Amino acid sequence: MPRAMTRTVSIGPVEDTPLGMTLERHLLDRQRRMPEATGDFTGLFQQIMLAAKIIGSRVSKAGLSDILGRTGTTNVQGEQVQKLDEFANTVIVQTVEAGGHVCVMGSEEVENPITIPSQYPQGKYVLQFDPLDGSGNIDINASIGTIFSIHRRVTPPGQGSMKDLLQKGSEIVAAGYVIYGSSNMLVYSTGDQVDGFTYDPGVGEFFLSHPDIRIPQRGGIYSINEGNYHNWSEGTQKWVDWIKTPDENKKAYRLRYIGAMVADIHRTLLRGGIFVYPRDVKNKKGKLRLLYEASPMAFLVEAAGGAASDGKNRILDIQPTELHQRTPVFIGSPDDVADALRFVNA
Ligand code: P6P
């Protein structure tokens, strides 16, 4: 089926509103191309979009309200909970549960499965999310983001359960992220392609700005926290020593590390290269969480033509056993991921 063509009419200076494709219209066009579609997916996505707008609005003025800093509590990950973390989590949970399109949710901020209150319908989808990834960047005004993935439920109608949450990334129906940065963007895929939408606060809509994002076969940037160098395996150390050394076949790669997975992956998608958070002596299974960080990002990067591995296996093939389980992550341009795995598995 031909994809709806976008049409942006130049109506004057850049600040004028683009007559472009809104995310709302993009979702409806997609729904119309699927005869069996009921509108549930579109409805769920509209709730995610609303949550993203609310979170983005609060993030953009975090410094002006008493929402910076820490709550003084720690989450299931043992991490300091930022006030904005808690706010973002609440916004997503309350927006989505009322929509009646999901039967259970999983959140980085909540230890157990989030069930849907009995006053709302139990939907056919499952939502997992990191409400505010990289929240340590909030107080220094660096980019942060929201990561989400959508599965279909696998249990009979009624309350959803852990079984609905512990599904492979290869079963994802859709995944995406919102990056709150110099501009706010929502990037998503249902598996066939990846599209990016930029938020215009003057209009209150996301407009298609990055249609059909394709990751370069090879990049020139590596992204890893080199402060952990002495905790890594010898293979990871050798890969990093190699990638930053020019030789007859390549220039030295440049290091870029923002410290928020959403921002580092967004750059990797657009510019190519590789993002790595390997296992180390402190994080023996890696630091990043499989279900609401690694899997959705792996789904997106693969849909854009990239690769995503835990160092040995395709991330999307991992069968989850715990809600907050962690995994090493090697994700980005296919050639760069293949190079890294050659060293790590030597
Ligand atoms: P480190 C943020 O805390 C996060 O979960 C990811 O967004 C990010 O990629 C990683 O951890 C950064 O970890 O140990 O380098 O600060």
C-alpha cells in the first residue's frame, strides 16, 4: 500500500506552522490501511502522545517549579528517584489506564506489574515503559527521554499478569521514545519503518519531521562510559582501544556519551555508530533493563536497518524471566556492532 505522502507547504518564514503530517493523522492513515484494525492501537497511542505532551511541558520548565531534584526515595533499581521521574510515571499510568486499551503495565519505577483498576476496561495491549530515562540529566538541563513498548496480551480476557509482560522483544507490536531536548521528538515504529515527529508547542501537535529513518551501515562515533574501562572484560577493553585508534582501514572514531540512553540512541539512529553498555565487574548482567530500555530500542534500531545484541544473542530473541532484568547492550550500525562482537567474543 503506498504510504501517505507528506506535504509541507512553504507559507513564509520558518516560524510559520508547517502544513505537515501530524502524528495523529499518521496513526489514522496506518489504521485505515489495516482492515482488521479496531482503533484500539490508535487510541492507546493517542494516550501515550498526551502523556508525552504533559511530561514535555513540565520538563521544559522544571527549573521554575519545585520539581527538580530528588524525592529522597529510591526505586526498585536502588536508584534515587527524581521528582520528575515520579511525575512522569504517574502521568503515563493515569492517562493510559483510563483509556481502557491495556490489561497491565510495567514501569521502571514500579516493582510489580501495574494492574488496571476495575472501573476501567481491560484492553488487549500491554504497555511497558521507562517514564523518564536518564533523569540524572534533569538538573543539568541535558536531554532525557521516555521509552515505551507495546505488546499484545497473551492471557485470556480479564486482569493482565506478569505473563503478559514477560514477552520477547520480537513480539513487540510497536515501540518508541520521546526525547526532551533542544526540541521534543517522538520516534516510533511498528516494525516496518521508523518515523520521527517533532513537537510544535505553538500548535500542540507532533509533526512528521524525520520520515523513514535509516541507520547508516557504519558510523564514526562510539558511545560508552569510558569511566568504567577498568571494570570491563578484556574483550571490551580491546574493542575500545581499537575503535579509537586510526589504522590503514579507518579513522579513529569519535566518542559521544550523553548519559541518557534515549539521547545516545537517537544520535546513533541518525548519525550511525554504536552505543554500548556492557557487563562489568559491578554490573555483571549490564546496567540497562531489558523490557523497557533494551528491547524497545533494539526493535527501533533493527527496524531502521541496525543491529542489537547482548554481546552474544540478538536482544529481541531474549526470553525475559524477570520484570526488571538487565542486559548488556551493543546497539547501532550493523558493521559497528559486528566489529564490537568480534572483539568481545574473541
Ligand atoms: P552511567 C540512565 O541512568 C541510564 O539508565 C541510561 O539512560 C544511560 O544510558 C545509562 O543509565 C548511563 O549510565 O553508568 O554511564 O551513568
